[in-house]
Amino acid sequence: AAAARLHFGVDFTDEAFYATLPYRFVLGDTPYVSDLGVAQNAGVLATPLVWIWIAITSDNGGLILFLRYAYLGMRVGIFLLAVWALWRRVPHRLGVAAPLLVCSFVLFGIPTLSYNTVAASAVTAALLSLLLGSERGNGAFAVMAFVCAAIAAYSHPGLAPVAIAIGVAIVLRAPNTGGRRI
């Protein structure tokens, strides 16, 4: 149902802006030189996807739909991460049903890679990775939580305090090194 909805209801204001930013970078604009706005951060993150799309199609036709599918892929990835994090903590039906809310919720009704959706998804992934890392004691989850928190803070600088808090939580939950330096 979520994939079918992606084909309807294009927003000609915000959604077009979110597709235009990375497209401008693919065409040759320089981030932080051609534009000084902080909203371009998410556009910088989406630029490789837009570059791939333009390399394959040689046109910008269908770019908004492609970015919508990239958004859906991001949300499905977070859904799977949430199911993994909740699987041993709650009954299995709830462990699948609760993450469906994460996958089905569309922030501001704009299903695309924006500074809001990328940041919210990255914070969610960071917190789920932190939860998985605390359970399994695996350093890979701590790295993933750190990277996701950094992406969230880069995409939406207002989330820098949240990213710092996640970083502090990673350090505090790190296993005892027995006096060795890390």
C-alpha cells in the first residue's frame, strides 16, 4: 500500500525543492558556495542517488518518483532494524506491528529524502542501534549508532544535542577496557 501511494500527490513546493537540491549538485553547483542554506545538507546526502539516476536515465524524468522509492527503502530498512531490536523484548506480533507505525508514518506528508525525514530516520536508526548494541555488546552497533547520529545532526543541525547525547550513551555503555586506552 505504501508503494502504491508513492505514485500520487506530488507536492510542487517542498518536494520539488528537496529533489532540486541534489540535482543542482549533480549539474555542477558547489555545496556551501552556490548556496549557503543549511537545508542543502540533506541534498548533499541524496546527491549520490540522484547522480546514479541521471547516469542511468540521462534525464531528470521520474526523479521525484525515484526519490520517493529511496525514501520507502530507507523506511523499510528502519522497519527491519526495529523488528530486529524488538524481537526478543516484546511478543512477536507487537514486535512487528509497532515498527509498522515507523514505516507507514510519512513526516509532513512528503515521502521524500528531506532534511526532516533523513534526520528523523537517522535518529530512529541510531537509537535502535544503541538498543541492539546494549543487548549484544557488539561494537558494530555502536559504530552504526554513531554514524546515524552524525547523519541526523548533519542533515538537521538542530539535532546536534541529540547526536551528542547518543554519543555520550555510546561511550557510557562501552565495555570496560580493563585500564587499556581505547
